[in-house]
Amino acid sequence: MSRPPANSFTAGALVFFTIPAAAREFGQSTKSVRRLVSQGLLPARRLGNSVVLLKADLDRFFAALPAVTSVDGALARIAAKVQASGQGTPP
């Protein structure tokens, strides 16, 4: 079995993150992670005085987000939407 990330802890086979640790692991701000939890988009649990997130829940959440395959592709889609809306020319 592989080792859990350094900024997490385990309980049996489960890997947990605190909100700051989850934010670091997934490249988000703690404010963003807290907002996702408060909106009910990201399941969280209370463990003592801490709010924790299961690594499996985090993996599922981020895997379900639409992916941008390339920056050029994303910029092209934005430019097409701007031109189609008639709101000016894209940068």
C-alpha cells in the first residue's frame, strides 16, 4: 500500500485532510475549500475540533470538474464566445 501524502493523516484505510492541508494538496486556497464545504459541494466531517475531508471525496470532486486540455484551447473557446456575443474583440 502506498504512503499517504505528508500533509494528511490516516484512520485505518481512510486518508483525511484538514482544510488547510486539502488546500495545499490540491492547489486551492483555504477560503475556496471552506466555501465548497459550506455550499455542500464538498463533503466534510468533524473530527474533534477539526473539520476534515476524506481524500477519496476530494479525488472524486476534482476528477468530476471539466478539464481544460490546453491553455490555447481554452483561450480559443473564450475568444469565440466573446466574438459570438458581439461584445468586442478578444485580447
